[in-house]
Amino acid sequence: MSIEAELRAELDRLEHRETAIIAVLPYVLLAVSTVVALMQPLWGGQQMPVPVVLGLTLLTAALMTWHHSLRITPQRKRMATGLYYTALMVLAAGLTLLAPWYGIFSFIGYIHAFLFLRGRWRYVGVVATSMISAVSYVGGAGEIVGAQFWEWIALALITSLLATSFFHFADVSDQRDHQQKRALTELHEANIRLEAALEENAGLHARLLVQAREAGMLDERQRMAREIHDTLAQSLAGILTQLQAAEQTMGEPPTVRRHLTNATNLAREGLREARRTVHAVGPELLAEARLVDAIGDVARRWSQNHHIDAILTTTGDPRPMHADVEVTLLRAAQEALVNVAKHAKAERVGLTLSYMEDLVTLDVRDDGIGFDPDDQRAAISTNGGFGLAGMRQRVQRLAGRLDIESEPGGGTAISASVPAIPAGSGG
């Protein structure tokens, strides 16, 4: 059960208990007043007209029972309640004048004024009740007519002042209770609206899951395209280069054999990578070695195939990274070297793998012919469909950054930086 529901339940229990007490209290006070008044002659107290007192007592009980059983509209009930309160105070005044001990019963005038009267009429009822109670304090009607008239007036004024003061505080407390109930009601309605909103959000969440699944399928297709480009396309390009070289050196059997062997090895490697790609398995190089060793192996074989010096330098503390981080940097190294072989006409390539606290960065620099990035931007982003654009997508997918710096005759530098997500992290 919520706190709001517990508060509402507690307030309802208190209200039911209060209603039951208020319903029984007038009859209890009337009975106590009657018993004490009837016993006064036995104790040598003031004599009273017993039949009249008993008649007024029964009439008072009947009046309270009638009012309790009223079943009329709120508008007419307000008028009937005002008449009831007036009649009740007249009967209470008559009983108190005849038998001062009925001042005990007259106390009910305060409670009924609070329950059944509104606005300034409440305070009128309080003053009337105070004046009736003051009659019992001075000893009844005989004393008021006598020397204690001014004492009765003084008592009535003091009692009225005190009663109205306490009544004001009770009125303020009652208003606060009503405000609290209204606030709880508004809170309950707000909770209902919140539950409806949560149900609506659940429907939206289900639709988002469907959209996420579709987006995941699209992302997987793009991943497959990048993997195929980075493996099969590169291997096939290498095979073509080796076969073209073999054609140009047909007169030298040892050289032809070497190129054909390289072509065969590249074909086998491309086939293995294609199979791993289809089964969504990481690159074979990373399955068998650390990232540093995998990039070093790529650079060494590339250097042997293209007769271009490629040197890998490592800085920082090499440590295992999340699979996505290592695959992204390995593919970046492969793509950068492929571009150097195709376009740079370089004699030397330097690779730097830097492990920092929050980032892992791969820098690839060559001393080739370079290019103007502004003029070549469109070609770079669309070359082969998944060249540098695919590299950039991989890096950005990990919230990383890819920077390319080049100028005609000044070589090219590519820098890929990704977050240093440790191995074993969720992702």
C-alpha cells in the first residue's frame, strides 16, 4: 500500500470514529444531566418540576433523533439544520433554567455549532451556548433574577470570549484538515493519471523496442558491409596486385612463384575472415594475439608485400580493451595501410598506438604525396563506399573521433581516438 493510500485510510478511520462519538455523545450528556438532576432532591438540593423536566428531556431526545434521520437535499438540510440548532438551544436553555445540572448537556451546543452552522452563525451559536452554560454556573434561573444577575453576565462574557477563541483555533484546524483531504484527493487523482501515463509509456516502449530491433538489423547490415570491405575487398585487392606483378615478371620464375604464393595466402586469409564475419566472430588476429601484436603483425605483412617500411610504436600501458575497441583500431590500421598502398606513393609509414587513461589512439603517418583535404573530402567520404567513411563510422559508433591531416607533398596523418573501455565491461 502506498503512503498516500495509508494516509487516506488512517484519516477515514479517524473520521468514522469521530462520527460515532459525536452521534452518541448528545444522548450520553442528556442522560447524565437527567440522572444528576433527578437525584438532587434526594441530596437536599433544589426542587424542580419533574414532569416538565422529563417532558422537555424526551422532547430534546426526539428532536436529536429526528435531525439525525434527516434525508433531504443539501439546500433544505441547511435550513432544517439551522432550525434544529435553534430549537435545541431553546430546549437546553429551558432545561438549564429549571435544573442547573443540565448545563452538562448544554455543552453539546459547542459541538453542534461547529458541525451544523456556517460562517458567523457558528460564533452566534457559541455565544448562545456560553450564556446557557453560565446559567448553570450561578445556580439556575432563581439566582439570575436575584443578586447574581451581573455575575451571570460576567460569566457569560468570559465564557463567550474563551469559547470563541478556542473555536477559532478549532475552525482553523478544521480548514487545514479539509485542505489536507483535498490534497490527498488531488494526489490520488495525480497517481491515477500517472498510472495511465505509465501504461501509455509501456506501449511506447514496446514500439521503441521494435524500432530498436529494426535499427539493430540495419546496423548489423552496415557492420557486415564494413567487415566485407575491410577483409574480402582488401584481400582481393592484394591478390589482384600480386597477379598483376606476376604477369609483368613472367620471365622470372622465382619471382612469379613468390607473387603467386602471396596471392594464395591472401585468398586463404580473406576466406577465413569472410567466414568469421558471417558468424559475427571477431577478427582472427585478435582471437590469437593482443591488439599491439595484431597491429604489429598487420604492419609487418603489409610491409613485406608492398616493400614499404612500416614501424609500429607503442606508448602508455598496453592492456586488454573491450572487443569493439580493439576491432575498431585494428580495422583502422588495415584501412589506413590500404590507402597508403593505393594512393600515397610513400617510402615509410609510422604507426603509433597510445594507451592513455581515458583514450586509446592510433596514429598512422606516411611520407607520401599527400592531398588537399578540402578538395578531396567528397572523394574520401565516398571512395569505395566503405573506405575512410567506414572507418569514421566505426570510430563514431564508439563515441570516438577520427582526424585526417594532409597537404600536397607533405604526407598524410590519420588519427583514430576511442574511449579506453576495459575488457569485460558491458556493452
